Amino acid sequence: MSKFTFEGLLPVHPSDLEAFTHSALERVGLGSRDAATTAEALTLADAMGVHTHGTKLLAGYLRKLQGGGYRIHGAPQAIRQGPGWAVVDGDSALGQVGSTFAMNLAIAKARNVGVSYVGLKNTGHIGAAGFYAYMAAREGFFGMVVGNDIPSVAAPGSCGPVLGSNPLAWAAPIPGGDPILLDMATAAVAGGKVYAALQRGETIPPTWLIGPDGLPTTDGTLYPQQASLAPMAGHKGYGLGLFAELLSAVLPGGAITWQVGSWMFDPPSSPSLHNAGFMVVDIEAIADPVEYKNGIARLAAEISRATPAEGVDRVLLPGEREWANRNRSLAEGIFLPADVREKLAEAAQLAGI
């Protein structure tokens, strides 16, 4: 009998959730190190309250690993590189495996030359881009991550999708505290939130989707076959999504727009050919450490002291709410939504747990 249960509304401690995820991945043949990397990334998202990018993804990943679309023994490697840059072939391994390899390489290069860029092509779905930016920040570096996906987001004036909901994330360390961490889709909302809202029977806001006529729609059942995600902030989000496509796919020579597969809807035997870009700055190579510490502390304090609107306790820094959720999860456990628990039960069945 398994010791792992995710039924009802009882909280799950992050360490138990991570152990379950690690075990499920190992059951389908993934090596312990790669399983640990993936389990850490997925569990942190759940602990932060970002359930669309947490262990809800596990069942889909298991299917891709079992079907061969994601290679169990995939081994990312740098195929071209210089002192401050590299292009990595992800070997169709899990996106967490390829992305962790690429970010560690970017950190090592930035440590040597101050600033680095690593492009990752031919990888799996990368999950929460902010996890890899956080990897840089916890080492004392500034990190930025972009990625691409199969088109699901309209451009201003289009009747159909043009770009993926390409993520953009960055993290900056605050000495003695949690880093500032922004992780956002360049769509008005991540596609996973549309699915989650539908599963929970919630109404889709009119700002989320663009119908086949190019006009906003609240019919979530149209996505993704007949409706597209709206770009975040109109032309601004469209521009940021294009920026992400260039740095994650065009620059390293990876799959672009419709060349990228759907990791959820394509056959499990098909690779998804996702891509990502990783940029790292060694803060101590550029800034005086004391000046940086004082400057970031002053900036954070000024924002926190800004006059809040009615009904708001105080103005928050990006990531502050998520770090508070994580601390609460460590103390009290994670209350997993019903849709996540259903996917974990599915993952348990796939892994034979």
C-alpha cells in the first residue's frame, strides 16, 4: 500500500508532495537526479499557490515519458558555446531537466564573465519559468527566463493565434530576504487558468479570450480550438511575446510558433520541441555589493511604504504573495484544489502507485 494520499480537503506537506512526485517519475524510469529536479520545481509552484504550473502537470509528463515523446534518458548538452553564451540541445528530455541544465550553465558562465545567455532548444514543456529565475537569484545573481509555445495567443487585430502564451520571468536577490520574483505569461492569462476555470465551473472574464471573429468572448469552451488567448495589455503583451519568441527560439535555432508541438494534445510519442532562453547577471561583477544591498533595500522599502488604495493593506513586490504562500505551506501544508487532486490520482494510476 502507498503512503501517499491526496483525497479530501486535508493539507499535504510540501515534502510529502515532492516525495510522491519524485516516486512517480522514478516509477516510469526517470533517473533519481532528474526526478528530484522536476519534483522540486513542480512542488514549489504548488507551495506558492500557482497550481496551474505545479503537480497538476505530472500526469501529462508521465504520459509523454511513457510514450517516448519526452526521453527518459534524455541528456541535454551544449552544442555551441563561448565564454558568455551557449546553445543547448535539450535532447527532448523533460523541460525541467533541460532548463535546470541550461540555467546552471548560464550561472557558471556569468560567474566567469559577468553576463551570460544560454538558449535551450528541443526540450519539453518547461513549467514555471520563474523557478529557473529563482535558481539564479538564490545564488546571488539576477536571472531572466523566456520561453515559447505552440500559438494560442492572438495579436492585436488577428482572428486567430499568432504566438504562444510565451512566459517571461525574472528574479533579483534581496540580501537577507526572499528575492523579487515576477513570472508571467505574455497572454492576458495562462491557458491553464482557462482550463482550471472551466473544470471548476467558473465564468471566464471577457478580457481572457478572443473569439474566431476577433472579438472578446466569455465562452471558455471555445478555447483552444476556436478561441485564442488575448495578449496581455494589447500591443504591449504582443511585443513582449515576440521578444520571448526571438530569445528563446529564433536565436538558438529552435522550433518557432507552429513548429512547436502541443505537449497536452499531441500523441505521447511526439516530442514537443519547446525552447527557452536564460540570461544571468553576476551582480557583484557590476555593482558594489554594499551599494546594491542598500539600493535594493531602499527600493523595496519605498514600494512597501507607498500609500495603499482603499481595502488594500499595502503595496506588494512581485513574488511577495507567493513567498508568503510558500512559508504558510511549509508550516501548515498545501490545500490542493480538486482539479489538482484529480490529476494526482491520475498520475498515481499511471505510475502504479
